[in-house]
Amino acid sequence: MSTELPSIVIDRLVRIALEEDLGGGDVTTEACIDDEARSTAHAVARRAQIACGARVAERVFMLVDAAVEFHPGPNDGVRVDETTTLWSVRGRARSILMAERVALNFVQRMAGVATLTRRYVDAVPAGSKTRITDTRKTTPGLRALERFAVRTGGGKNHRDNLGSAVLIKDNHIAASGGIAEAIARARSRAPHTSKIECEVDTLQGLEVAIGAGADIVMLDNMSNEDISRAVGIAAGRVFLEASGGITLERIPALAQTGVDAISVGALTHSAAAMDIGLDFE
């Protein structure tokens, strides 16, 4: 089950989005809809998808009008078919209309990430130990929601931010004078709770990283054949992560190499928003 999002995180993002959309009021709703009119509306999936984000949608409506009734449908992570009602709202028609676009923007994005993630997870052969993870290639400001959506789709999260883990990339290596030197410096200065991950793009670089004491090695833009060789070279001494140029079609073969993780930037930077509509009765 996905870890719940803290309310303080949801509300901060929702308030920003509502301020953006309602900063000038809603002239159309105020002009067309009677102040006391009440309505019921249903969020409906226009295509099959993984449900995600109902709690965020609920907070949108609650922050616009705490009197709106929100009725959740399928739990996050459930695969739903086209025409499934994802959640419903009842209350002042003006309030529902004012919250509609922001609520849908959030859930369409989150469901898109969860649905794409599930496709990648489902492509891993049964019995494989390989995990699918995201990257930091997230929409600015929405990382918490997108990472929740990845977990909802069955994927795992990589480091949350630059301060949460040591990940030595190619430019760190170039600026510090080499793989071994970069790892030695990181080992001497990083907190004792941090593992050291180092990116390499050759099998020779892998051997240097292992010899220098890396805990995790990222195999960057390597072919399936070289990744298979890397698994043999590592022989379980380090955790291996395949990254770069990862497509859905490669997942079965990559998992069969025995690599520990496959990190996929596309889960967040290329997920298409799901088609979800809010239908008034």
C-alpha cells in the first residue's frame, strides 16, 4: 500500500493552485449560477487507468468550500475501466465549478503517472527481483504528488532530493579528478547513514567503482549485453541500477540480466495526463 501523503504537503500545493486559478474570482460561474443552487457531479474515467489522487481532489473541494460533500470511489492503485466513477461531490454548484479544474488537473496528472508506472512494473517478468524506480525528473513543485503516484502504480522512489543521498554523476567525477577520488571524498565527508552511489558508463568504470568502495553503481546508457556482463562482474558485491535510454520495450530483457533496479525518468517527465471528466447530474 502506498505511503499516505501528509495533509500539510497536499494543502500547500492545493492552495497555490487555487490561488493561481481563482485569483481573479470566477466571473463565469458568478454570472451564470445562482448562489444557492446545489448540484451533484461525478468524476468519470474516460479510459482505463490506475486510480490515483482522490484525496488531493477532496482537499481542493474542501478548501474552496468545507460544506461540499466528497464521496470517494475506488482506492488509489486500483485498475479501473472506462466509465468508472472515481469519486463524486455534492454541494453548492458554484463551489464545485470553482474547484473543478484544479481538482481534475491534479488527479489527471497523478493517474497518468500511476498508470504509466504500472505498465513498466507489469513488464518485469514474474519472479524477477528487479525494481522499477523513478528519478528526480519531476514537475517542479509537484514531486511529492508524482512520487506518490509512482508508488501507487507499484514503482519505487529514488532519492527525494540532493540532500537525501550521495549520487556521484559524470560531472562530479570530471570535476573531482576521477571515480576513485570522487568516491573517496564522498566516503570521508558523507553522513555515516548515507550509502555511496556512483554513475559509470563502462565496465572498466564499474570495476573501479567497486574497488573504491561504492555501495551502489548506476550503469548509465549501457546496452543490455553490457549490463548482463556488469551483473556478472559485480557478483552481488554492489547494488546495480540500470539507467538512461530506458524504454518500456527493454524492461523484460533488462530484468532478465539480474540488475537490481531500473530507474526510468519517463515515469514522471513523459507520463500523459489521464482523461477524466467531471459530469454534472
